[in-house]
Amino acid sequence: MSAENSGAWPRQARLAGLPVELVPMIGTLPLATLFDAAARAERIGVGGDEALVGAGIIGRDAYMRRLAAWLGLHFAALDGADDRPDDLAPRPQALAAGFVAIRRTPSGLLIAAAPQGRRIRDLVRLARALPATGTTLCLTSPARLEAYVLRRAGRRLAEAAAFDLKRRAPDLSAAVRRRRRYLPAAIGGGIILAALTAAGVAEAVVQILLSFVFLGWIALRGVALMHPDDARAPRLACPDCDLPRYTIVVPLYHEAAMVAPLLGALGALDYPPEKLDILLAVEADDDETLAAIEAAGAPPHVRVVVSPAPGPRTKPKALNAALPFARGEHLVVYDAEDRPEPGQLRQAVAAFRKGGPALACVQARLAIDNARDGWLTRLFAGEYAGQFDVLLPMVSAHRLPVPLGGTSNHFRADVLRRIGGWDAFNVTEDADLGIRLARFGWQTGLIASTTWEEAPRRLPAWLKQRTRWFKGWMQTWLVHMRQPRRLLGELGLTGFLAFQLMIGGSVLSALVHPLFVLVLALQAARGGAAASDAIGVVLTGLAVATLTFGYLTSAALVLAGLARRRLLSIGWVAATMPVYWLLLSAAAWRAAWQLAVDPFRWEKTEHGFALTSVRTKPAPQEARTRDKRRIGDDALAQKAG
């Protein structure tokens, strides 16, 4: 402790109950501002320094310098000017821990710490108990510590973002392509098919098998349609002081136009901003997006993480690059165009607390905001409504593996790290992660809160997006079917069959649908199967029934979802489902070709072209307005640092 503070704390601060992390600011900021910060910090459960920094009254760097001076500790700039050849290589874990060992000294390891909030109280107790702390401890700011770790261990972080899952569990990564493993099965299947063809029964066997796969997928939809609509938001009866810190990760690539609307949407979340940790993951060469973030004047709880160059340029790699920087107990992924409902984080916290320790992930419902832009967006909206408001609630309620949507997945951050994060080589990292969670024994739930998204209006953009989705589902099926017996043991029979229907069945039905249509068209052109050909009549009837019930259950799923969204006015698009299925087939075949020649190609979806919005403005939330008031507005003119 420095000489100026070697005695007792200032009497007026002690009597007023000022927390120790605010004492160093006495004389720098008005006492009224400090008492206001202390009151807010107590109310929402953070440190007084976090309340000051969150209100913009003082910068974190300036605060840490003042704290270091008050404690008599050295402030380490960590800017490279005082680096030494014998400095220790930092571990990436230092980013989450908030401290890093810099070098060895005669007194021991020299630690640079960047404590925040109530951890500062522990630091003050340590400094008071051990006056020689200054020989082994120095202070820095979180931003400087992160920059130091990136400078000294950036290569290791970059390689981990791209290749960590491949190294830890190669059988669970799409980066490992096992062509040789599938070759014997392909050869064996070819021999069997040739034998059946010679016997004249190949067509019948294949058609029967495919029909049963389709009928299974139809049955799954039927069960979902009978599942009750239980879209009730869980109530969270807990004050702000008991809310956990929450990390939000948003991967951005060529999204300069979306930065300002995105920050506005995240700013509307009903959650104490001091407990938010927002990470914008941006590619290193995306100068326009980086400039837009700088120009937007993001608040203190928003940070930029630059996605490194090694490995594929995919969304999951950007997410992995951000994961070591996450400080929250929970973590959610949003896309640039997302507009989550304000209460979504609180609903997720309530779901985690109600679901117990086995619940590792909750998925918010996704809906299309620009549904009325055209025929394609109307069908997209119906598809999403059927998926997230009808099918997935049933899947989650029966504790089956949930193929996650690409956004609004809320995780327990420790579980996410434990299972290896995202597969940087899978272009539908969301669906893959949902299956992997189930294989590791974790549960996934759904919450009633909605995130509004923008659907592509034009066919070329839609085709690229769907190609990527189908290719990712193919990757996911191939990866998890590398060891079918192990998968069956980990998911159980019901979960195994659900995986086959939701992932494999979706791909197979899209690929084979045009062939079914073609066969029926040819048979119709020939006048149908002869009455004497009993097998032909049965097969034709089976094909007609499969297609008919497939169309009907798909349309019913769309209509049920739109009804729950109160969007039945656009329900007429369900009648055009057969045309839409042909478009899906085109995307699936395009995906199969890409999987063979360019498996890791990421065809990005452009945003910012919506013409309409189905959202209604949310009612004003007095609590949220009150929560976001600034501390000591009269003191803003007296900012320090």
C-alpha cells in the first residue's frame, strides 16, 4: 500500500459504506458520483469500478492506473517496449483468468493482473496483508493484457481456433475426411445393387427403402403436429444482482452496414450492461467492418476480436477465435442481422436454472422479419415457423438430439469449452454442435423468446445459403456416422433414429424427391402400371402415398407454425410446397457436388436488403429504462482519463 494510503481509508468513505474499489477515486471524482456508483453496483451485483466504467465516467485504463498508484504497484503497459528475451510465453488461459506470468525474478514470478469488479477487493486484501506484493505483482488493464497475450501467443490461439477439435477428437471433426473408410461400404453396396439388378428387383427394393425413410420423416412431423403448443416464457424471479455475466458473440464479415443496427438491437436487451460481455468477431482483412465499429462508438462492454488467418474462413472458426476471450458464465451466438427480443437473456437464465446442471444449451425460436417481401421469404417464414414453433419444441420435450439453428444458441460456457467448441470445418456448425452435445450426455432446451432474422429475397442468395446448409448437414451425418455402433450407444435407439430422420432424412428426401417425381411422371405417361403387375401397382401406390403425405405434412407443419406466429394471412404459400421442394432438391444436389470438390467453402449470405417487417414495436419497459440510466449525469462533464 502506498504511503498516501498506508493509514485507514478516508473516514467519510468508510462511514458511507463506499466499496474499496471506489476509494482510489476519491479526489478524482465527486463523492456524490462515487456513492451513486456504489448504490448501482450493489443493486446489480457488480463492482463499483464496473459501474463507473459502464457509465462512461472513466475509462478502464485510467482507472487501473489510479488503482495501481493507490496500491503502490507498478502499472505495466505491456506494449512491447519492456519485453525481454527471457519473458515467459503466456498461456491462452490467461485471457479468461485475468492475469499472466510475465517473467521470473529473484523474488519469484512477476504477475501482471487485470482484476475487475469484486476481484479488486481480494487484491486490496492481499496488498494490505503482504506489503512486499509489489515485487511479484503489477497491474494492467484487460485490453492491454489481451493485446499482450495475442502478441506473444497469437499463433497458438489461431491454430486452436482452426484445429483444436481436429486434434482433440479427430473422429468428431469434418476436417478429417475418411474416404477409405467408406470405400468398402460403397463397393459392398454396389455389389449388392448389381445382384439385385440382375434379379430384376433392384428398383423395387430401393423404392421401398426410400419410401420407409420418407414415411419415418412424415411420422416425425405428424408427432410434432400433435404436440401441444407450450410456448410459455419461464419466469425469472431473481433481482439483477443475482444475474450471471453473459457473453454475446457476433461473427461479422463484410457487415459494415449492419453494425449500427446490430449495436442498437443488442443495446435494447433487458440486461444490466455492466454484466454484458459483447464480442464482435471480425476477419483481419475486413477493414470496412472494423471502421464501422470504430465509427459507431461502441460502449465499454463491446470488444472486437480479430479472427486469425490460419485454417478455413468460416463462421465456426471466428466463434472459436472469440471463445478464449469470453468472460461470461453463459454465452450466446447472434448473427449480424439478428434482432432478439429484449427479454431473451433473462429467459435463457431462467431456463438454465430450471433445467438443472444437465441442461447445457437453450435455443431461442427464430422467425423471419421480412416475411412479406415476396414468395420466397413467405415460404422461408413458414418453414422457420414449422421448424422452431412446432417441430423442435417436440424434439426438445422428448429429449432427442436437437440440431441447433445457426443463431440464438445459449450455452453454459464451461460446457462449450469442455466439448471442444465449434468444428471450424463444418459449414453448419450449429447442427453438428447440437448432436455433439447430445452424444456427450448434455441436454438442449427451447425457450419461447424469438430472434427475428432476415431471409434472402432473391433466388441466387437463397440457393447459396441452402447449398451451405445441405452441405453442412451432409458433413454432420458423415462425421457422426463414422462409428454407428458408438453413436447408437451414446444417443440411444430413439435418439439415433431421430438423428437419421432429421439430418439424414432431410438430405435424402431433398436428393431423391425429383427422382420420385420423374418416376411417377414416366409411369403416368405410359398409362400407369398394368393391373397384372401387382408389384408395380403396389410400388406406384406407395410412391404416390409417400409424395402426397409428404406434401400434406409439410404444408400442415408450415400452417401450424404460421398460426402460432399469427401469420396465417400468408399461409397460402403452403399450396406451393411442391415447387419449393424442387428448389430444395436443386440446392441439395449443388451441395453434394460442393462436398466432393470444395467441402469447406463458405458461401456467405448478404444482409440489409429487407423491404418489410412483421414485427410490432415492443411496449416500453420501464425497468429496462431504469436499469440503463447513467450514473451521476451531472458528473459526466468531469470525466477522468
